Amino acid sequence: STDSTGESVSDETSEICEVSEFVLSEKVALIDSYMEHDIDRSLPVKNLFYKRSYKPSRPAGTKRPEQGNKLTNGEMMDIIFDSKVHVGWEGSSTLAIDFDLGGNDHKLADLSVRCFRILYYDVGLPKSVSVSVSNDNKEFTKVGQIITPIYLNNTAMYDYYFSFPKAISARYIRITFATPEKSNLVLDEIMAFEYCEDG
């Protein structure tokens, strides 16, 4: 009957909602498990990535190669390209860069990634930048994502800045750059900030 069919559909919808809520609550709980510490941004700050090595998911291009951890050496440039400072990747596939902090006793509060957009040189920004964390280097949990704005100047230096509500304690940090808008993705410096007494 119509009533029984309606009840059946209603029951199925209820079950779907319950499953969705369970999956969502699981994800929230997983994110919360990494964000356990309050942040006092009035304390001194230190860069957890300074001179730290990292592992990109694919090799950099020959025009702006990766040599000596250029993305974490503290040397930053303005819009003028410098192959001694910048690192570039060719192609439109997604890029991920992994950092190993050596332990999960750090309290990561903010993270900054500097990218460039110079359309004349076929250099474009990624569609988005996301941050994921892990303690086993196998299962990663996304804790933040920034979508690139649509209306930007053809020539621009753009900082993706993540300011987390609570400090993150995780050993492995993965930064993912989704599908660059042009055939070249160029990065300058990646920094991760912790606020602490010995900053």
C-alpha cells in the first residue's frame, strides 16, 4: 500500500541519515584527536619546517630544480623569479609534499605556503591547497583546505595561510596542491609555526 511504501522509504532515509551522521562524527573525532592543545599566539614563534627535508610526490622540473631543501631554507623572494630560491613542477597533475617532524610532540598552530601566478610564463596557482596529518605515514586526515580565489591578477604572489583553531600534534604533515591551472606550479617557501616559550 501507499502507507507501507512511505514507511519503507522513510525507514531507508532514516538509516542513510544515521550512517551519514556516524561517518561525519567519526571524521570530526579523528580531526579532534590531532587538535588537543590551545594556542597562545602571544608567545614566541618558531618555524618547525626550517631547513627540514621533505618528500615531493613527483620530481621538480629542470628549470627550477629542487636542491638543498629550497622550500624550507628561509630564503624568500618577491615576484621576480630566481631559480636559486624557487622550485617548480611541470605538468597539471596533483602534487603532494610530505614532511616528517620526527615525532608528534609538536604543536603546529599555523602553516604558510607561498605560490606564484605569472600567466605570461604559463605559471599558475593550484585549484586548492590542503593540509593532512598522520602519525603512521599511511592513513592521513585532512585538517584544512583553502580554495584558490577566482579573481586574481595575472601576475601575483599568493600566500595560502592556515590558522588552526587548536594546535596540531602529528608526526607527518602532507601538503597537497590540486590540479594547477597552468602547466607550471612554482613554490617559494613553506613554513609551519609553533608558539612556545623557547620559540
